[in-house]
Amino acid sequence: MRRLLVAVMAAAALALAACGPPQGPAGTVVDKDRTYWSATKQWTYKLTTRDKAGREHEFRVSLSDYDDCYRNSSYPRCTER
């Protein structure tokens, strides 16, 4: 019974770690923004992309995606490792 509980807890932790913001629309990265929320002591990371029609889209990303994508890079290609 104890092994089952440990296995379930490990699976839940793994599932939560894999969760992240949904993927944003494809385009060229034109801006990056990060905000620190002192009440929760957490950062939020955002990218802004411009699609082929010229429209801009701002959306949340994970820290690793924020670090991997530079201005003028192609999103989501910049997130592929």
C-alpha cells in the first residue's frame, strides 16, 4: 500500500512539473516581459510575437521558453531543444 501511495505521489508531482502555460501563436518574437509579484514572490514571463499578417500577440511562457527565445527569433521554433 505504501509503494502505491509513493508511486501516485511521484506521478502527480511529475504531471504538475510538466504543466506550463499553453503554447502561444507562431510568429517572430518582438518583445519580452517579466513581472515580479511580491505578494506571491513569483515571476511571470511573457513573449510578444508578430504573425505574418502583422498582428501582435502577447502570452505567458515558462522560464525556459523565455530564456530560449530572443527578439527576432521564430516562435515556437526557439523553444525546441
